[in-house]
Amino acid sequence: MEPYVLGFNEIDKSYLSSVGGKGANLGEMTKAGFPIPQGFCVSTSAYRSFLQASSEMEGFYEELNQLHFDDLEQISRLAQQIRDHINSLTMPEEVKNAIVSAWQATGRDKAYAVRSSATAEDLPSASFAGQQDTYLNVIGQEALLKAVQNCWASLYTDRAISYRAKNGFDHRSVFLSVVVQEMVFPEVSGILFTADPVSGHRHTISIDASYGLGEALVAGLVTADLYQVRSGQIIKKQISKKELAIYSLPQGGTITKPLPPESQEAQALSDSQILELAAIGQQIENHYGSEQDIEWAYANNKFFILQSRPITSLYPLPAVSDTDFHVYINFGYIQMMTAPMKPISISLISNVTNFLVPTPAANKRILREAGGRAFADFTKPLSLPPMRRRILKLMGGMDKAMATALLEATSHQEFQRVTVPKKVVARTVIRVAPHVVTVLAKAANNLLFKNPATANRQATAFINEKVAENKNILAMLSCAERVRFIRRSMRNMFPEILTKIVPYFIAGMLASGRLETKLKNKFGDVEAAELLSKLYKSLPGNVTTEMGIQLGDLADHARKSPQLIAYLQNADNPNFYEGLYNVPGGLEFKKELDRFLGEFGSRCAGEIDIAKPRWSEEPAQLVPSIMSNIQTASPGEHRNKFYQGELEAEETAQYILSHFGFIEKKWVFRLLKVYRNLMGMREHHKFALIQLMYLYKRAMLEDARFLVEKGVLAKTEDIFYLSLEEFIALLENGNAVLKEGTIEARKRKNLSDQKLRSPRILTSDGEMLNGRPVVEGGPEGAIIGSGVSAGVVEGIARVVLQPEDAKLNRGEILVAPFTDPGWTPLFTSAVGLVTEVGGMMTHGSVVAREYGIPAVVGVDNATELIKDGEWIRVDGTQGFVEKIEHP
């Protein structure tokens, strides 16, 4: 039987299930020789024995399991009942004797800190930090026993119960150890982080320090001094005004006292003490092999370590095989998909850039995983000034905040030391030049000579041909050979397919730049911007716009039957199709839906992640968009809007031409024609990629059935948690098996990754940079972003996190984390747009300009700062959002 009490010198990190994370760490550090005040742990075995005396806990557990985490009133009522019950129980003699014996051996005349250390049976590493109670300056046997029992009862505080309910922990499986540690009466105390918890910088030690006990910091009673140390040097000292401190009383307990004026703004630790403490913190990090959050105290000219735990808030770093400085760009921000992707999606998409590197091994790839997101390592290109200027300009068009964050990263001293050997530059140029020259030559030809009116037809025919070709090849292959073909196809995606499509849009961009210059010289900046905005409306050949129009047609088909509309309002995904057969108008609607899905069924929100269900797989995802269209638009309104946009663009073109003389008019006419026909083709390359990736997904799911039949996988969708290389190995080797628990561990990681807020730019030092868009002239209190579609609109903010959950009404402003083509159907219902991610050339911005609705993008935390239902003003010209009173 496990002992009821274990001394610090008897335990280490392997005792998590017995003494919880807090107790195990104290034992681990004691054995490692760190300055830990002595003490012991009352084990979870003692807690279990104590609860055996209760005949009512089983009933309480049943009630707890019925509670919802946000039912605060019921949680409070039940929590109080359980705590009162636990405090009424008598502690078993054998448990009491073990605690008293350990206390006497440690020192009956000493004062103690008594802290809770909870753990879970099915997840021993769960720390439940801050959920239970702590008692300081506990003196005497009876006070100690009472504090231990109070800690046991604190397992059922309101916050602890709500936390467990929200995170899916069975209340029966969570147990509590109690740490009893000799009390230190510090002159100064605080918290040390061996990595900066704010910026994420891994090599910056951050120290908070204040007078007296550290509980004043935890309780938020004082603002501590902040010291930062890097490479053995103090790089920052921020001295605060410390008006209060908590001190221990001789008879037990604590008191909060005001500090004398001369101490309030004095530096709590000397420079030499700061460096000494930083060195101890570094030693503890080295011992654990991970960044640590450390509680410390300074008393009697000595530092004591009271606790150490891993820092859980740091964003994970991409794996590399060197110690060089790297700058990573979040690929998800470029693709308007900030949610985490599953492993096979990152593995698949990372192959697209592999044509740029000679040996595309996992640690050499340009795209690498961190926190479930794909990050592009652009360090070497950025170190070359000409490339850096072009990349910063390109990023500015995608997301101004990303461009400013990237500029900040390249200004760091560490980055200034990055060099690229001339041989590497030469090899890269030789490898890339043929593709770049080909693209630019085709773009120039499209700009100057080719008929732009035929571009869309030619590109579409090419895409259809490639899709059919891949479909035929996939049908002839199977298992490992088929997945190898998929991997090879992704590696050749840019040189073989995208280079044939991208030149159309580049020509449109070139025409746009030259046309803008012409218009500014002729009309001035303000009128030129207005004219370009009108020219951008209803661009022909935009596959995403066409998708939105056809979805509007679907809505028009549905609105003919009230019974069908009623069905759609309550349709569920699994039986969506079957139900249509039994509804008047359902069969006709299904035929139109099938036609739509035949063209656009490979799409969905977050479509760059192949694990996301496509519209063809779950057609019910389209229902909210269809219903929003029915509720906010009249029949045919979507096509009429597009037609009106075409007329306005044509009138604008004629107006522009009328202001130029004979010689210039011919060139301006060419620019207008190229601009109108090719700017709409910005989505073609991604549409090609998404269609091919959907083919690959279906093929891989077919091969996954083979692994399910062999018992290697539990279900076909488990392949989403493998890399392509792992998938190939399992298909190729008939005896191959996955390490037990691999899929489950990766599913847990994916859930954990969803809670991370990924940065725009990440450095190999761990620094998270998000940048800020620069806006001048915004009113006080405005929420700042980037204006990407001119105009001002006021209305109700409708915060939408997933398009399948959207319920937009007429006149509402869409507020979203991002938008990609899967969100396009909602634009027909919205009168304005606000997103957290984006720039001038990202999807939402382009569609907003086409639809003529004001838009502000790149608004950090927009879906949190703006509450659903608030009345807001969106200024897409100046780039800000205001909360205003409903008129």
C-alpha cells in the first residue's frame, strides 16, 4: 500500500500520481540539490482513505456529473455542500498519525506553508494549477491537520468544479495531495520565468519581484518590479511603485501592511541578486530540459525555490537541425486559415515548396509544423536585401500587420548575423530561375499581346484537363504507389501546374499597377481610388464570385417551396440528402445542388486543410448560407447586383477613356481590358490546387480502408493524424504497426493546438510577433485595422466563427476571424466586413471590393473586441471600426 506521507527526499517526477505536479517537482529539485525548503507530501492515498469514511460522496459525484460548467448557481450550491461535508468528516487515525509523525520529524516548532497539489488518475500530468487552496504560516499540530483537511475540501471549490466540467475530467478520477513545506519568511519574493511569457523569447529570463510574501503578486495587490536577463546581462529593469506587502504573523496567519514611502519605489533586488537568481533559474531549466515557471523567495541572504512548473503558454517552435536564427512566416495567415491543421494536411501542403530545396528532408523543408500550423522559413531569402524588399511588399498586400511584424523580425541583431553563402544563392537562382522567367515571360505576353477575353476559358480548360488526368492515374494506382504519386504531384504542383495559371493574374496585377499610375496622374489620388474601386466590381472569370452567384441560384430554387425552406432550417447532416426526397420541391433542389457540387463540391471553409469535410461530403454546410440569402435578398437580386456592377464598371471604363488623347487611349484601353479580364483570375490557381487535393484525399481514404481491415487503424479518418511518409510506410510494409497510442496522442495535441493563438511571425528564439497596421486619423477609441474596400457602413455586428453556424440578417456586418472561398456565400448577405486576418489582396478584401461593401481587415482579436449584436461603424476607406450607439 502506498504511504500516506512521503518526504521530499523520497520522491521525484515519477511520483506524479501520488503527490501531483507540485509535490513531484519539489521532490525532484530537492534530489537535484536546489535550495528547497524542506517538507513532505500527504499523498493521494491519504485523501482516498479519508473519503472512504463518507457515505455521501457517491451521491455528490452523481450530482456533479449532471452539472454544466457554466451553471454557476448550481455549481456554487453543490460545491458548498460538498466542502461542508468534507470538513465535517473525521480524519482516520492512521492518516492523522502519519501526518503528525512527519511534522514532528521536520520540526514541530516551525511554521509551514500548506498547499494543494491535485492530479488526475487518467492524466497524472494535469496540474490543475490555481484551482485549490493554499494556507500560509500554519503553526501547530491542530492548525496543520485543519489546513490539510481544508485543502482536501478545496478540491470542490466553484472554480475547480467548473474547470473539471469544462475540460472533461471525471470528478471521481481527480485526487488531491497536500504539500507541507517549511515556511520561508522572505524579505523579497516573486516569480521567475526562464522564457519571456509575453513575447515568447526563449533566451530571456523574466523576473517579477516585490517585498514580503509572493501571495501579494498572485492576488494582484501589487505591481512587481520586472527584470529581464539575457546571456548573463540585465537588459531591462522596470521598477514599480510597491505600496503593500503581505507578511507572516508570529502566532500564525498573514497580514497585509503598507510599505514605508522610501521602500515603495526602491529596487527590490540588487543587480547582483538579479543575476544570481537568473543563474539558478537557468540551472533549473537545464535540469528539466524545458522552460520553467518558478516561485522563489529571498530570506537570510539566500534564495529559496518554492515551486517550479513548465511554462504552458509558450508557442511551440518548428523542429530544426541547427542552432541558427530563423524567421518563420505563418502560412495560415497567408491562406486565411488560422485554425490548426491535422498532420497529413501539413505534410501534404509542405511538399508544394519542396521544388525550391535540393534535399526536401523533414528538417530542410521550407514549410514546417509548429502548434498544428505550417510556418514558412524565409530566413535566407529575407537576408538578401532585394528579396527582402519584395517579400515585405508582397506581405504588405496580404496583411499589413504581418509586414510590420516581419520588418521587426529582420531588425533584430540576431537576424543581422544571418548570411547565405554565394554558392547557395547561385544554386537557388539556377533552380528557381527557369520557373520565374517562364512565369514573367507569360505574364508579359498576357499583358501586352494575348487576348485577355479568352484567358478564363483557357485556364479553366487546362485545370479540367489536369484534374481528369490525375483522376485517371489515381484510378490505376493503389496503396503506397498511389500515395507516392500524390506526394510527387504536390512537389510538382508549382512547376507543372501553377506556373501555367499564375501568369494570368500577374498580368492583371501589372495592368493594375500601371493603370493606377495613369489614373492618379490624370485624376488625382482620391478620384483614382474611386474609379479603380468601380472597375473592380463584377470582374468576369472569378471562380469564387461565380460560386457565390450559383449559390444564390440555389437559394432561388429553394425559396419556391415553403416546405423545402422549413426542411432546410432543421436539416441535419447525416440524413440531409435522404430527407430531400420527401419534401415538395426537394428533388428539383437536389438536382441543382448536385450540379453545384459537381463544380464546387471540393471547397469548404478552411479548405487548405484536407481533413476538413468538403461540401460534397457534408452538403448541409451550405444551408446557413442558402438561408441567409433567402432571408436577406429578393429573387434574382444576386445576379442583378452582378449585372449592375458590370454596367458600372463599363461606364467607368468609358469615362476614363474619354479623358485620354488618341495616343494614350490605346494603351489605357489595353490596360482596362487586361485589368477587367485577368484580375478576376486571382482564385484560379488555388481552385486548381483544391480540386486536386480533394482527389488525393478521396484516394487516400480508399487506401486507408486497407489499414482498417488489417487492424492498423481504427477508422479511415485516422490517416489525418499521420504524415505522408508514415502513411506510405504502413501501406508498404504488411507487418508495420503504429506505436500504441500514437493516434490518440495526436488527437489530444490537435485539441490542445486549437487553444493556441498562433502568431503571424515566429522566430527560432520563440518570439511571437504580430505587428500592427499603421492608420492615421482614426477617432479616439476606434479599433484599428487595414481599410481594403472603400466606404462607410453602420449596422449590427454579427460575429461568426464558422460559416456553417452563420445566421446573417439583412443589413448586418460580418465579423469573422478570417474568410476564404468557403465563406464567399455569406458576402451576399453582409453589408460590411471585419476580419482578424488579411490585407489588400486577400480573399475577403477582393470579394468585398467586388460586392462593393466596406471592409476593414487585420483587426487583432476582432471577434472578441466586437460583441455579437453590437452596433458598429466600419470605415473601409480609413481602416477602422467604431462601436456606436444604435441610431
